Amino acid sequence: MGTPKTNKNNLPESSGKCLGTHPTGRPVSDEKFRRRDADGCGRDDRAPRKAANDRGKVKIVRRLLEWFGENARDLPWRRRGDAYAIWIAEIMLQQTQVKTVRAYWERWMRALPNARALAGAKPAAVLKLWEGLGYYARARNAQAAARVMVEKHGGEFPQTFAEALALPGVGRYTAGAVCSIAFNQPTPVLDGNVMRVLSRVFGVGGDPRGKEAKERLWGLAEELVLIADWSKFDFPLRIAD
């Protein structure tokens, strides 16, 4: 066998057309942009090409990854890697601080450890576990979503963004957070904190919750996530923290 050709970084040459470089210096081939969309159909996603060659965005990704590595919060639902557990935590965190959610989440997981248990529970018992968190529609939607999981997904949290987004009470942020944390998918997240950071860094003017600005912010978040995904890091966690 012959010696494989290497590039200037002393790494094997890509068999596909090089579209840019990964933050670590590795070449990014045409094949790297072959992804599957939320419905499971293949798509040729070359949108990150421009971002790949944007030194500013690459630098931001590097710094966020480094920061997260040193400052990431040790949260029990992240350690489990269980999509259901992560989803419950994300629902609770929508209107409540982390320090408050911990105890509620632990009590919930002891009583209702999976989607089947939640789907079959009495509504009064579900609301009792939620008591004190407020916004009780979240608990009702959670049980409705669990029933969908049992009926359509074998009692598991769905593994595609589109299917997650179709669940009762699950919005774009929650679907993206669960798919990213539980399944290591390059799905962006955008909440108030992320909006403020991206608006300042990229100079996005106007009301960040307005349609035009918000779509631009979602686009920026997706570009950064895709850059980070080349090295398979869970980037959405870093930008959310």
C-alpha cells in the first residue's frame, strides 16, 4: 500500500472538494456538508461554506468552546444523557431558575422516570409534582406530549427536530436544546441570553424579538453551531450557558 497523501497540516487529504477549513485546521470536504434534514430526507447543505471562511465566527466558536470547557455548570440532566430527562428539565427551566428547578426535577424523575410513566399518570398527580413552579399549562402539555411519544414513538422522545417540534408544548428552542444535548445534533438554540450575546457581537439592531432581527439571530446561531459541529462539540450548551 502506498503512503496516503497529506495536506500542509500533515493530515490525510480529503477525497471530496475542499470547501474551507475546520477551526482545528482540518480541511472540510464537500461530503462534510451532506446532512439529513429534519424529515429524514438528504439535503446538500452548503450554507456553512461562507461561515467556514469567516475568521471572526471561527474565533468566536473557539472562545466559546474554551470558556464552556472551563465554566460549564454541572447539571444532573446533562450527565444522564436521557432525552426525556433533558426535556423535562428544559420545560421547567422555561420560567424558572436553575437553582429552583434542580429539586423539582429530581422529585419528578423519581415519580415519573420516563414518558410511559408520565403518559399513564393521573393528571392530578402530575400537577401536584409541578405545584410551585407555576404556568401549569407546561405540565399539562408535558403529559400530552408524553402520550404522543407512547402512541407514535415507542415511548421515547423523538430523535428528529421536526418530530420534536410537533409535540404539544415544544417550541423551537426546546426542540433544539433536546436534540443537541441528548442526540448531539447541530441544532441551534435562541433564548433571551443568546439573543443579547449575538446582538452585541454581530451588531444586530432593532428589537431582537422582532421578526426580521429574530430570524437573523436564528441564522447566526445555526452558522455557529454548524462550525462547532465539525468537531462534534455540543456547542448549543456553550452559547446557552
